[in-house]
Amino acid sequence: MAPHIVAESVFTSSRSNPADDCSMVTLHVDGHTFAVQKALLMDASPVFNAMFSHDTKEAASKHVEVKDFDANTVVAIVACLNGHLPTSATAEEIIEMLWLADKYFMEAVTLELEAVLIKMVTVDTLFGITRYASAQSRTRLMARCVHVYCVADEVVFAPEDFDVKNALIKGMFATRL
């Protein structure tokens, strides 16, 4: 994903060491370190709120190691927290952002990103989006996937795509289409 923002200039403090600013914390991900407003993270995520509100190593160090995601995904999520939804991201990139938002229970971001993803459901994006919607029990997103599947002329399932077909069939019953 290539976000159209420069993380270092958008998220860093004016001080030489952002962690010295009590309103800033650093996120270390994929070999990169980004300074982010602590309140922004705490307001968006009960996980970050707990990290920084209690006697934890993250609260003491003002530093969080973000695992399982790349730097671009983290930068894109922080941009969303600042009110900048992605405009040129692929469905796969949005799904990756959703996995991060889900991990940290960022419900408001999840709802906004799912609204973006709903508009992106096509026959070409159907399988990846259906897998996410099924794994996370996202009813509105699954309903859109079912709709696209039902109106598509032909969707070809390979043997390894059985999970998608099964999820779509379950989605049909759940959405009563």
C-alpha cells in the first residue's frame, strides 16, 4: 500500500525525541518508528486505552511494538484516525487495515473502512472480501458479497475456494436472499 502521506512529518512531535512529549507515543513496526498522539490511539481503541492507562511497559516506555502488520498499513490506519480515509487503496489493502482495526478493537474505523470496502465488492474482489466478512462475521459486508455473487453471470470456484462458496451459501441463508 502506498499511502499519500509522509508518516514522519504528519505524526512526529516537534521535539527531537517524540517519546519525550507526554502527548506522543511511538509505534514501532516493520523496522520503522512513528510518533502518534497518545489520545488519538486511546480514543479509538480500548486496547491502546488499557495499554496507556495502566501500569504497563507500554505506558512506561510510551512505545508499542506492532506485530503482524506492515508499516504502510499502520500509517494508513493512523491516517484514518486523523480523518483521512483511503481513496486509492485496493480491496486487499483495505482488508489488511481492517484486520489491524479488528486486532485493536477500533470499532469506528472498522465501520468506516467496511463502508469503503462494500463499495469495492466486485466479482474480482469477491473471494478476498468474502473471506474477511466470513471470518469476522460482518453481516452488511457479507450481504453485499452475496448480492454480487447472485447477480454475477459466472463465478468460477477452484477446489481451494470451497470456503468462499460455503460462506456465500451461509450468507444467503443469513441475509434471506
